[in-house]
Amino acid sequence: MRTIYLAAALAGLASLPALAQSPASSSVSQAGTVADLTILCDPPANSPRRLEAIAYCQGYVTAAGQYHTALHPEGGARPPLFCLPNPPPTVAQSGLGFAAWARQNPQHNSEPAIEGLLRWMQATYPCPPSSTPQRPARGGTSR
């Protein structure tokens, strides 16, 4: 009889990973498109993966900003694509701001996430006329 209970308990334990894969587990876990990044930056309040999504968004936004700074250093040959105010927005403000912009501009939902993020940054933080932003080249390199 103990063998039957033990087998039943082991079978029950083996099924736990399947039970844990609820619809929430199939939520977005990569920022491939603007729509994906929007969900990550402003996930539903009741999402069990809310904190994970926000952390992903904030890491993505931070990395994009750092990469932009490396490519467009102050006084460098390339003018910046956008210019942050002083003091700059927090990472949390940036993620929520991007998500709000993306919801107002659904025509960009299928674009790569980085393109949408740069569009938002250029629209939200334009540079003064002396540092006119460049539009990123698509599909080729400039020489």
C-alpha cells in the first residue's frame, strides 16, 4: 500500500512543472518588437512576472542609452540621436514613457524594439538645433 501512495505522490510531484505553466508563463520574455517591449515596460499589475518584466525593460533601456552614449560621445564626430535633459529621467520613467508612447503609436508595433525605442527617444528628447539628431541608416552602412 505504501508503494501505491509513494507512486501517486511522485506522479503528483512530476506534474507540478506542467501546472506551473499557466498562460502567464507564456507572456513575453524577449523584446523583439515594439509591442513586446511595451508589454515588458508596463506589464499588467496582476502579472506574476511583473517584476521580471520591468527589470528586463529597465536593463534594455539602460543598455540602449549606454550604447548610444558610446557611439555619440559629447564633442564627438557624430551628433547624438537624442539629447536627455539635465537631470535625466529615471530608468523607470523612461520605461513607462516609452510604453505610453508606443500605445499611442501602434503603427510601430511590429518594428524592432530598438527602432521604436530610438523613435521615442528622438520624439521625446530632441536635440537643440546645434546638435541636430541623425536618423539611423536602414539596411546599409554610410561611408
